[in-house]
Amino acid sequence: MPPTVDIALPPPALEASAHSRELAERIANIVAEEGGWITFTRFMELALYAPGFGYYSAGSHKIGAAGDFITAPEISPMFARCLAMQARQVLEQTGGEVLELGPGTGLLAVDLFAELKAQGAAPSRYRLLEVSPELRERQQALVEERHPGDAGRFEWIDRLPERVDGLVLANEVLDVLPCALVHREAGEVLERGVVVTEAGFGWEGMAIPEGELKRQAAAVLPAGDYPYLTEINLAAQALVRSVAASLGRGLALFIDYGFAQSEYYHPQRAAGTLRCHYRHRYHNDPFFMPGLQDITSHVDFTAMARAAQSAGAEVMGYTTQAHFLISCGLAVLVSEGDPNMTLSRLKATSAVHRLINPSEMGEMFKVLGIGRGVDSPLLGFQSARPLPLGLAEQEEPFG
């Protein structure tokens, strides 16, 4: 792991520090119980999702100004309005529902529903799959506040339905699923795991057992014997595969930061993409204050596309967030409020420039669409600049 970024991180409150220490002790006990070594996948799972203590299972504010990071729905309601244009196209074909995975604060849900309702295309049911009790409470309160007359259309669920007809949304979900760390050193490929030392948690590599992780590591690591650290996210692949298998007639959109495989595992990206978020600062030390910070990794969209195809879904498109939103009519929607607003002015002066600016979310964030039983071209990919995914059976970029 590269050295931790040397930045000043604000100290947590005493109660939060005590919470983190207790979670760290629990994780240390699990390390001891499991033989003195656990995979990083296991550590990340505990740090984020341990019941009552993990980052997404405890009660701290995570998203927004009072939290640790901000997502596109909090930046501008235009994000939801653009997605509503794509949602309407799918719902008109399928007559289905909207299912949102990991709905965060719930702002995307209420804004998207409001826009669809204004267009006369409100779904009969909007389901939200949320694992965080604290976030679920915030979502429910926001729905009651914004849509009291339609609150009955919103339904919270604990697991993926067996069949979904309509639109599935996953905005910044794949990046927080526990990933494996694979490290090549001295020509040997190891799985990086976590041990307990006198100074706290530490790193130790172990041979990768036979199985899918070893197979994928052999396939994606660039040639050479120089040190190379990267992530492989089998859990994210499994989620995409499950979503693809559950699609009856519908479209699933995965929006996240990441790359196609050729760029993700580029020889120059030898330090991986692991990133931690704390109080709107980021660094690369996952052992800092367990339970108080988010831990993420970028998404290998090629692996996600292959997972969808393995479950019988079709890859409908892959492009940048900027091009997807523009294809969904971002400039037209903004000009409704300001007839003098051109796309060039939008990029330079508007609050939504963060959504499309190449130096912020516009290029780093990608949109992958997978579907079954829906007609193409889809609005968000119809005029978007297509990006290659590098799938074996794909000779031309999607478009």
C-alpha cells in the first residue's frame, strides 16, 4: 500500500472515537479468532457493515455537508431530472416500477419521483433497497415530507426481488462493496490481508487459493515482475449478476467512478484505486478510525459488463456521466429556467458543472446500462459518446 496521504484530518468527537475503538477491538478479536489473518475483503466488510458498528450500519451522518462526501443528487436536482427522462422511456415500454439500490439520503428518489409525476409518468411503486438503518430513517422522513400524498407508493426492502420490471438505479453503490486486494511483489502474486501488530492493524500477503480470485488476478494483472497493487471486486460482480438475473423487462443503470479493464489495470496504475473518505477529505489509509470513514475502490466496468452478460442480460451502453446527462437533455432542462443558458455557460458558471466537468464528476464517473426486453437506442446512450469496454465479443464501441 502506498504511504498514507499526509493531510490534516479533523479529530472526531469523543463519543465517535470510543465507537471506533470498540469496532477496532471487535475486528481485532475476529482476526485472532480466524487465525491471526483475515482478507482485506473481510476487513472492509466489517469496517463498513458490522451490525451496529460499521460505517453504514451505525448512526453517523455520511452524505452531505455534515457528512464525509457528497453525491450527484445532492449537487443538483438536475441529476434526477435527467435520469427521469431515461426512466420515462423505460417505464413506458415496461409499465414497471423503479428500484433504487443504496438510495443514500433519499434525495434522488424524491426528486426523480417528483419529475416523473410532473410528466404524468409516476411509477405505481418506487422500491428502495437500503441496508443502513440510519439512512433508511432519513429516506422515510424525506419521502413523508416531500410526497405525503404518495408515500404509500414507496416501499423499503431488504433484498433484491426475484423479478424486476422497469428501471433499476445504482448510483455509487458498486464502489463500496468489499473488494479484494491483490499484490504482486518479487514476482509472486499474493492476496493482501490484515493482521494485528503492536502498532495496530497491518498488512500481510498470503498465497491466493485456487478459485475465481486467483483466476481473475492472473487474467488482469499487467505483465512484468515489478510491484503492483490493485483491487478485484467479486462482490460487485455478484451484485450485477444478481440484478441482471432479476430483470424481467427493464434496464439497470450503474453509475460510479471507474474505468474499463484496460485502463483500470494499466501498468502505470500500480498503486490501486483504494480511497477513504472522511469529513470531505480523502486519503488511502483504511485503518484510520474504523467505522467513521467510508472505504471505496473504483469500478472495473468491463468485469461488471461480463457479469451482466453471464446472467443473460444485454449491455445497452457505456459512457461518461457527462455525455449521459447531456444526452438525457441536461442543457434543455437548464434552459427552461434560463433561456440564455448555453451548454458552454453551463459548464463554466452553473452549479451543475460539477456533474459534467471533466476535472470533477463528468469524466471520472461512468454509466453502464444493462437490460433485457427493452428497445434501443436508449435516450442516455443515443447521442452519447460511446466508450469501449473491451469485451471479447465486442468489436465496435456501444452506440
